[in-house]
Amino acid sequence: MDKIIEVNPRDRYIIVQPGVVNADIQKALLPLGFFYPPDPGSMNSSTIGGNIAQNAGGPRCLKYGVTVDYVLGLEVVLASGEIIRFGSRNIKDVTGYKLSALFCGSEGTLGIITEAILKVLPKPEAVKTLMVTFNDLDNTARAVTDIIGSGILPAAMELMDQLTLNAIEDGANLGLDRNAQGTLLIEIDGVKEACDKEMEKIIEKVRENGAVNIQEAASETEREKLWAARRSAYGVFAKLAPDIISEDVTVPVSKVPEMTRRIIEITTRYGLRVGVLAHAGDGNMHPMVPADKSDKEEWGRVEKAFAEIFKAAADLDGTLSGEHGIGLAKAAYLPLVMNRSTLDFMKKVKQAIDPDGILNPGKFV
């Protein structure tokens, strides 16, 4: 089920089957001057059905929102075999319950998606991209909060620490600054004049926070090179050990500096290496730990470290996942961020829709 059924830029929607790859949606829209904003790091391989099931995010979701904000309607097969449709082709539709939102992030526990109507947007007139390096990771994180606090909302603002940056450079040889303790990849888009003014203010803010080097992409080729570095992070980092655990916690943007410090402190205390990668503008942190799962002692330290990282996120008014979901691995930690009544309510929804528990049994509900 990998067909694009209809592209309708006049009414700003596209209808696709669940097996269509995210990047193929972008390619179909590009010649028409439109785009589909959610852009997960795995966009070249992840399907729209999976994106909906996980309510996928991505770098651009800082400004534009996540998958649920773009699902206008769905066709779903229930556990009973019944086919239901909800939503419509209309950008505005408050007819009944917003059931598409219920299925976004449901991780396949409520039904099987067979078709999706997605909202699309006109491409912005201008795009500007910066890569900024710092000698201090705290300064990197503080620059994020200062930019957001100044009233600017970039399209994307990605944070990488030194270990992550060096892993990228080892794997991709892109000429990145190996000595940088922290790096921000910042992108803004919109009307050209507005972008020029916002870029001036962003440069002012990163300089106030000790920026060492500010590189602006002068062409689309340079922009793609900078994004190639960011999108290659997981793949090249995974080469550091037989296994890698890349987690996904979210904290309020103002808590990004503190959460960054806690991630490093916790993993260092357990004798582990960690790469900090983050959609920093919306507080979505991805600590990546390379390890060997066959080494039970080491893997035990990994599990203990992440248990503390989950607790740290909850203590900072954060949550367990911004886009990867809960699944089996984090189900035991749900009480950190949800009370018993909330958990029971989710179970009631699951029971009502899938009484025999045949859809993704054992997941977070």
C-alpha cells in the first residue's frame, strides 16, 4: 500500500496509502510549490503509516508542529475487521470527536491505517541556514533558550555535542569543527525581509552566548551539506559499538541546559559514553549511548542510566517521549508522568476498540 492517491494543492491536501515514504511525499509536492512539514530524521525510509502511528516529529516541527497537526482524515481497519473513516478533506472540521488525533501516536494499538488525508503548505519564499559552534555545551544550550525567549521561532534548531559531531565527521568527512563542544544547526524560513531581520537577531544572540564560529549556507548545496551532517548522526554514531540506544525525552525549552547537564552527569557516573543530540528548540532530547548488549554488566549500567534520565526529565516537568513513543521499553516508566486515573482511561479506550487485545498486544496500554 504505497500509492499517492491524490495531490490537491488548491485545497491544500494530499491523500496517500500508509506505505508511502515521507520523502516521496516531499518530492511529489516540490514541483507544485508545496511541502509536508513533518520531517523525521528517518524521512528517507520511514513510511507515513509509521509516522502517524508514532506521531512523528522532526527538526522542522519546532515551527510547524508534528504529524497530528497535519492529519485531516484517516481510513482505519479495526480489530473487528470493520473499516471506518473519520475526518475529511477540509482544513477546518470540528464535526464530532477528533478521532484522527486519537490514532496519531497510538503505536498500532487501536487499528491499522490504510489511507491518510494530509494537510500540506506552500513552500516559504526564503530559507536561511546557520551552523554555529561553541566552546562550551552550556553556552550552546543557553543560546537556544535566549533565541526562543527573544520571540523568534526558527523552523529548526538542532543541538549536537562534541562526541556526536566527531562521530559524524568520522563517518561523513564533511569538514566539521572537531574541537567544538557544542553545535547548533539553525534554520529560519518565510518572507525574505523577515528572514534577514530574524537572522541578524539570531547572530546577535549566539554571539552573546560565546559563539566561536558562525557559518551561513550560501547556496542550496551548502544547506544540504549542513543538513546531511545532522541527518547522518544516528547512522554514524551507531558504528561506535555493536549496539546503540537512542532515547527520546522532552523538557520545557527553558530546562534544556539543565537536562543536558543531567544527561552527561548520569551517563558519566555509570561509565558510559553519551552523545547529546536534540531538537533543542522544542526541548526534545535524544541522548545516544553506544554499548554492547551482549555484555550484561555494561547493558545493566545502560538501563540504570536511562531509568535516571527518565526520572530527571519528569522532575524537570518533562515527559518520556517527544516522538519515538513508549512501546514496551518505557511502559514501566509511565507512572512518572501519568497518574493511575489517566493510565486506566487509556486502558478503557483500548478495551473498547480492541476488546481481544490483538493489535500490538503488550504495548503501553
